[in-house]
Amino acid sequence: MSVKPRYNQSHKLSFLRSQTEPLVHELIAVWPRDTRFAQRCFELLRQAYVNVRYSPHYKVTPAELEWLAERVELLQQLVKDACEARLASG
């Protein structure tokens, strides 16, 4: 007998973003929607999960990759902070 997880497992970044941002509002700053560059970079990240492995047409510039790396570092820190705050509260 397998045990079903209590959460919805997903690799869909847009879905995950929509589920987490209402819980930890600081996460909104990780993937801003205020510039075309930011929107394009999020879309590149979203597409990377499949396209980077299977499509020879997937391209990312050094500037986009650097911006994404900075966002991932920020995401890691905010998630760590949110988890530690949650654990400390009970």
C-alpha cells in the first residue's frame, strides 16, 4: 500500500509560484512581473525544465542566466527564512 503525499506534487513553476506567493508575500520579489526582461527570464526558467534537454533551439543569454542565478539565490534565502520563522513559531 502506497501512501499519498498530503500536498500536490508539481514541477509547473507558474502553478508553484501561484501557490506560494500568497503564503509568503516576500516571494513575489523573487520573480517580479514589472519588466519584460523579468517576465522573459521567468519564462526561460519555466521552459528550461523540458526544453533544455530536448530542444536545440533553447537559448539563454549570459545576462539572463546571471539574473536567474541571482533570483534562485534570493529564493533560497527567502524560503530558508520563511521555514525557520514557521518552525520557531510553533
